[in-house]
Amino acid sequence: MESADYLENKEALKQDLRDEYASFFDNFESERYLPDVQFIDPVTSFTGFDNYKKNLDMLGGRSALGNILFKDAGIILHDIEEPGPFRLRTRWTLTVCFKALPWQPVPRFTGISEYTIDDEARVIKQVDYWDSINLVKGQYQAVSALDGVRDFVGQVLPSPAGAATGGLLLRRAKDYEVRREEGGEVVALREFDETPSKEAVLSNSAALMESLALDGLEAAGEPEASSPGSRMQGQVSVKLTKHDWMTA
């Protein structure tokens, strides 16, 4: 049975996580983490709170190396869930400008962080998963660090294909995106690099619906064709039934 102290500390941890995300971890509460906390994400892993903070300071452009590589890092917290005893899960969208390149690309990542906590609600372990590479048929699975590197590099290299930009990005999956539009509607989109013929629209609509079903998302209608602004590219979209993490 969870003690009153544990429940109080857990709620305090959740609030601290909200504050940390809002400041991109500049406002870090070290007492909420064990000194030997473990951190794992698709491209790196390490142990120790000090190493944890150094990594975030680099990504946030607050270290010497980070100031050379990155700027304008931000993370939007969509939800904090409790998937089980002594566990928390956050859902988020991360963007950061890679300013080391002349065209200053802005990679985007969405995903979850799985926190394991002790009986004092201190973080023992944090494992990050990216929707773009770890989400497989609705489940998050570990992948090779090379997959993470490829995903990052693919976003910083020049590309003629522009991703959809309207609304708030909620999920950047392998072959579709989920966005919340200004009016509050949640939409899934799939882009394809071919002339948007009737056959291409039908095949990509079917592929989008299949991906959504495998990932546990429910369409609230039929896919529609739309244009991303190029005669050689197509896009299909469909409204989604909302989940809690889509509306926070």
C-alpha cells in the first residue's frame, strides 16, 4: 500500500517535472533524483545525476559545447501518466535548432519518458523513447543507437520535402504525424513524394489508416487528400478520436 508520504512526494515530483519541462530543465530539482540515476535514450546512456544534468545543459545550449551546437531548445509536456506502481510516464514534443550548420535545421522529436521511482518518489531510472523509431505496432521497443543517429541526421540534412507545419505537433511517427489544430481538432497526416494521383491517394490513405490502427489510434472519419504545396508531393489526412494526451 502506498504511504501518505509517498503519495505526497509523488505529486511533488510530478509538479517538479512540469516545472523542469517548462524551463527545459534549467530549473532542476536534484533531490528528486538518486545520485546514481540511470538515463537511457535512443542514442546515449549514462549513470549519475551530474552526467544527466550535463547532457541536458548541452542540449539546452547552456554548456560550452552546447552553445556551439544548439539553440532554442524547447520541450512541450503533453501529459503525465501513471502506468503502474512506482512508475510515471510523460509524453512530450522536443524541438531544438542545430545551429552548427549554416541552414540551422530544427529537428523535432516526440515520444515518452518512462520514470521508475523508489518508495520516496525519487527517480531511479529514466528511459526515453522516440515515436519515430521506437514505436512499433503501438508498443515502444528498444532499438540500435544507429537508428537514433540516422533519425537525427535525416532531419538536419537539407531536404526538398517540407514537413507539415500547421498546429501543434503531438506525434512524429515513422510514416505519419499527429497534430492538434488551432480549433482543437486532432489530425493525422501522411506525406508522400509522388504525384498525388487518385491511385497514390488511395494507397497512402490505406497505409495511414493501417498505421493508425496498429498504433492504437482511432480515426473519426475517412482520409482526405490535401496538398503540401508541391505538384510532386501529396498528403492525406484524417481526423482522430482524441486521447487525453492529445488535449493537454
